Amino acid sequence: MASDYVILYTQCIVERRGISQISGFRSGQRRLRYRMKTILKRTGKIFCLFLLIVVLVNVLSPLFCRKPDEKYVESLRETEFTSETEGTERICCIDDNEEALLWRLRMIGTAKESIVLSTFDLRADDNGTKILAALNCAAARGVKIQLLIDGIYQQLFLAGSSDFQALASYENVEVGVYNPVTPVNLFKVNYRMHDKYLIVDEKMYLLGGRNSNDIFLGDQTKGINEDRDILVYDTSEGQGESLNQLEDYFHKIWKESCVSIKKGKQSSRYTDAYRHMEEIYISLLKRYNDIETYSAWEKDTIEANKITLINNGIEAGRKTPQVLQTIQYLTENADHVIIQTPYVICNGYMYDVLQGISDHAKLQIVLNAVEKGSNPWGCTDYLNQKKKILETGADVYELMNDYPVHTKAVLINDRLSVVGSYNLDMRSTYLDTELMLVIDSEKLSQQIHETESDYMEKSKEVLANGQETEGAKYQGKVLNRKKKLYYGVLRIIIPTTCTPCFAGTSEFV
């Protein structure tokens, strides 16, 4: 009997110890979970703080705009932008979206040695893939190809494209990505490459405001923008002044530290993609029968006295307003200036430039009406700052075109045309790389003037005194309640100081 009590007592002690050990283990688990939760909370707070710093740096740093470069102005005074004799470079103005695709296919299809394509936004959509298919065919026949693409849009629209990956796998194809979004570059996300140009065989190039996708190319009828390219053909076999300037610009930006370059390495896994692009190219040959045989470059272009390339700098960082400084300089003695821009977003210096132009010249600004604008940031800023724009003395034309107009151009009197990628906004002035051609050609000036006259007839002219006049072809449109509410909210939540940080990033919307 006594032994039974001993055994029972021993069992109780053992069970208590076991319960105690189990209880201690569970308590340890609770402490561990608490510690993990504490660590995760702290890590989350640190991460959120880091993201906040990244956002603040990218939003606020561009607001500290660099002052105009006086030395650059001196260099402008030493530059000849006009000539009294005909130059060796001939030009063609391309306003139609379908023609813009055809000219690109002709250039790529007839290329024998080299192709350079630099673009802000290349997509693997219908017409973007047609460009890829033409490039694929050129690569297959041994043409050296260099693609330079902005880092954000490459990641958004090309990273998942097997057609693009297949093209990039050729050993004679190099892909450069400008300022890719990486942990190293997070504080420079707002600095983008906005250039759009195509160079072929070091004898011709095409430059303008068009991106390489359905919005700007081909015969699409929905969600499109109208734009302008200038085709430049050099008749002197490599001696063209602006062609050499553009090639030099490309080589410099290609070597920038912010450009990540990948060389092709052919792989059999892209067999289906190659076949897909070959099928597309065959269909292109049937539709456009001269894209590999076209030779009327000189016949289908017009003469120009002189062409000069201007740019904002190539680094992924804050820029001096060189393009705007050039426009200001070129208009110093002008009597009449027309500025075509999708939208206007200015700071004090930019308003002063416009004021300075209107003090001695008739200044007309043609921009998309809010009812037709494709950029919500630009439309919002116009609604907020319309009075300031009119106070510069400019006549503003609110364009009601069939489609939003993405064109960027400046007409100075009846001789000089400035065409390219520069918007009259703070992104183009201080943040992005931009290219414009200053073209001395009365024929081109007359051609663009005719287009602008048509746009003005489709516009409502607004004067500083509040007077409004509708053009002969103006067709008004009333914003629906949804749009009114949308812009009403944007005008409240988006301060003027933040607009330049985003405007232009959604130019395709």
C-alpha cells in the first residue's frame, strides 16, 4: 500500500514537471511571437519611412529648379541657326500616324549596316510589334541594332514581351535601358529619357514627339494622339551637320553611367517568337510593298537651309533649362511666335520667358482644351493657372481637335521651325532629356503654319481681357458630371507645386 502511494506521488511530480515544461515552452512561444511582431512592426515603420523619404526626394528635389546657364547663352550667340544657302540635309514633315509607321518601316526595311532606335515608350502592342518585327528582320540579315529605352517603360511594357526578348537575343543587337528602377536609383526615379528618334545607316534619321506604340502609330482610331516627326535625309554621305550632332548625342548618352546595356545572346527558346514576328513582317510586306525597296528619299523631301539639334543634357538629374533658353534666344527679334504644346505647366521663370516674348511679338499658344486633353495633370494645372498664362500677354487657343494633339513645335516668323519632344512644362524644362530640331526652311514653316491655322480654326481663342472667340471649325463639348467631379477633386488634392513632378509621365493617357 505504501509503495502505491510512493509511485502515485512520483507520477504526480513527473506530471507537474511535464506540465511546467509544457507551460514554459508555450510561454516561450508567446514571447517569441511578441518579439517577432515587434521586429516586424519596427521593420515596417523603417520601410515606410524609407519609402516616404524616397517619395519626398523625388517630389521635392525637382522643385529646386536650376537657374538658366549664362555661359550657354553665350554659346548660343556664337551658333549659326540660319543660312542663306541650301544645306545638304533635306526634310519631310510627318503629321499623320499611319504615314509615321510607314516611314519607320521604310527606314528599317532598307537599312544595310546600322539602326539606332531611342524612345521613351516602346510597347509590344499592335503597331509596336510591327516595329519589333521589322527590327527582327533587319537583325536577321546582320544589321547592327542599338535600342535605347527609358527604364520605367521598358519594365512596364517590354519585360514580359517574348517578341522583344527574342529581338534582344541577337548577337548584333544591344539594348540600353536609361535610368532603370533599381534600389540604387530609387532617388532618381523622376528623371526620365523623353527622346524619340531613329537613325539608319548614318545617312538619315527621324526625330519628333511620337512614342513607338498604337497611340501614335498606324491606323488606330481609338485612344490615339496626333503628333509630328521630322525625317532628315543627308545627301552628302555622312557630312550632314544635324545628323552628326544627333549621332554624337546618342554616343554620349549611351555611355552614361545611368544606362544599363545588355548584349544579345541567341537562344532556341525564342523559336515561336521569331516565327510570330516573321509572319507579321510578311503581312507588312503585302500591305506596304515598298518598305524594302523604297529609294525616293531625296525626291520626297524638301530642302532646308540649316538644321541644328538642341538638347537639355543627358544626365539622370536636374537639368538647366537649355531648350527653353534656346527658344527665348531665337525669339528675341521675332514679330510673330506660335507655340504648339499639349499643355502648359510653368514656374515663375517660364512665365517670365513667355512675358518677354509677348512684349515684342505676337505670341499665340495652341494647346489641348480640357475637354480634349489626354493628360489629367496638364489639364488640372491649366484650370488652376489659366489666369497666369493669359497674364503673360499670350493669346491662348483651346484646341478641340478630333484627337488630342501631342505635337511640340515653335514657329518663329516665317522661317524658323523648332520641332521635337519638348513640352512647355516643368518636366521637360528641368527633369527629362529632350531633343528639338531648329530648322531654317521657309517651305517647312509654311507647311506647319497651315496646320496651325487649321488647329486655330478648331479652337476657342481666349484673351487676357477675358474675351473668347470660337474658330470657324470649333465644335464645343461640355464636360460630363463624372469629368467635372474628377477635375474638381484633382484641383483640390494636387497642389500646383506637385504638378510638374507628374505631368508628362502619363502623356499617353
